[in-house]
Amino acid sequence: MNERLKGNLDLLVLEVLAARPAHGYDVIVSLRDRSDGAFDLPEGTVYPALYRLERSGLLASSWTSEAGRRRRVYMLTATGRRALAAQRRQWREFVSAVGAVLGAPA
Amino acid sequence: MSGELIERYLDDLQMRLRGAPRQIRRTVREVEDHLRDATNAGLARGLDADEAERQALAAFGSAAGIARGCNLSTWQLLRSLAGQAVALVGVALVAVGLSGAVTAVMVAAGGRVFAFADPAGTRYSTADCAHWLGQHPGANSCAQAALDEAVSDGLLQRFAAGVVGLIVLSAMAFLAHRNGMSLRALLTRPVAAIVGATAFGAAAVVLTNLGGNAVLLHAGNGAGQWLAAAGVSGVAALCFAVIALRRIREMPI
């Protein structure tokens, strides 16, 4: 499960951040909660993904102050929203194709 | 809560991270925030302080693994630099095309002599004259035919370079998009911005010098083509310089 998750982590991170800007801990907690605990990667792996997506121009980030603590908050850029829409479409096509193969009689 | 386990983990992570000190500080600070949040969540679940820290660190993953994920590999670095170099070549070719458009305006406004003519008294070989007069039968002298040739070739070559540049940039935008990136992100990287500002700035200086010489020493003959290119280079250099300055503020000097 975790190996498959790693291959799709960028899509999932973008999806979580599409709902609202969030910091790294928030992203990993959202991933775990939204998957009912199924996605349980080492929490630190979210940071390389966030940095990679930011370098690619799909995310932007800034320091904010929350309850007196500085936090790095990430948000989708316009390019990130377009990339997410494209990746969602590709994922659905892939799932549909795999489903069709698995559902086919042997 | 001692926090000692987290402190030791952060020391280990910091030693393993490579890159600009500001980026390393940022990563360490974010990881510390994360571990404090996770520890607080453990305390809220009723764990004692040491156990909450231990569980937070176990859930986070090893410092070696996180550092490996955050550090760019040599291959990633080379691929990124190659992409930036090709994108910059595309921008340079588009700039040449734009300089062709500006030169065309100069031809219309200032005349063909100002835009493309050779200095007065330039001597041409018989073979060149024969070739140009053959290409431009309406010309009534070799100098006239040379000017006709310079105008048509000069504009055509610049526009062709611009079209090639657009093709290169479109291809790079497609490849960047396929890799989950944007062309803009590629061209606003610190190295691309600094190289772009330096190269276009140097080009603007050289071209302005050529245009100035044509104005001062050759009564303006042919100054237009150099000044048009200098103007476009100057604007490009300015754009890249603004981006570079923004990026430099995020980096150590």
C-alpha cells in the first residue's frame, strides 16, 4: 500500500491543499483522516513532496503566525490547480481501465 | 517534557541536509514544528512526555530518509540545469524575433538606411554585387541591392529565429507540464534568472555600443538593427534581474 501511495503522493498532497492552505503536519493528518488511516506513510515524507511541488511551481508557501507560533503554510498556485485537474482525470482513467481489466472474465 | 530526543533528531537532520543555509533552516524549523505538534497530540492522548516524543519521532521517519528526500540528487540537478538552459535559449531566440519586429517598425519610421545600411563608402566585391543585383533586379546600384538584401535577410532571419524560439518554448512548456512543472517555474529558478540577467545585460551593452558607433561614426547607417536588439535585450535583462533579485533575497550571498 505504502509503495503505491508514494507513487501518488503528489496528487494526494495537491488534493488536500485544494481544499484549503495548510502546513505540513496538517497535510499528513488530513491524508490519514481522509483515508481512514489507510495512508500511513512516515510523516516526514510529506516534506520532500511539498518542496518538490513548490520547486515545480505547483505550490506556493509563506510563513504565517498561528496562536503565537510561526508555521510554513502551503497553498495551490493556478498552475497547481490545473495540474491537479489533469492528474485527477488521468487517475480516474487509470482506475477505470484497471477496473475494466480486473472485472473481465479470465 | 525534556525535548532532548527531538533536539538530537534535529541536529542529525541538519547535518544531513544539503543546500542553501536558509533552506536548511526552513526545513529544520518546519520539522521541529511538526514534531512538537505530533508530541502535543500524543500528550493529548494521555502519553507521558518521553513516550509522546518517541512516538512522534517514530511516526516521522528516519533523519537519513527525510534528508535523502529533501536533497537534490546530482542527476536531478543536472536535468534541471539542462532544462533551464534550453528554456533560456528559447527566450533568447524569441527576443531575436522581437528585435526583428522592432527593427521593422524602425524601417517604417526611420527608413531602411537607418535600420540596415552599411557605412557610406563600403566597398563590395564584384561577385557579391552580381549576386545581390540578381536577387534584387529593381535596384539601380550595388549599394542599393546590398541594402535590399540586408533588409530582407535581416528581417526574415530575425523572424525565423523568433518562430524557432516559440517552438522551443512550447516544447519546453509541454515537457515541463508532463513532469508536473511549469515553464514559468523553470525560467524563474535562481540560476536561470541570474544567467538570463547577465547574458541579456551583456548583450544590451554590446549592441548599444554597436548602435552608438553607427550613429556617431557612420551617420546612423545601420544603427537601427543594433539599437532595436539592444532595447529588447535591455528589457529582457531587466525582467530577469528583477526575478534574480527576488531569488537572491531568498539565498545567502
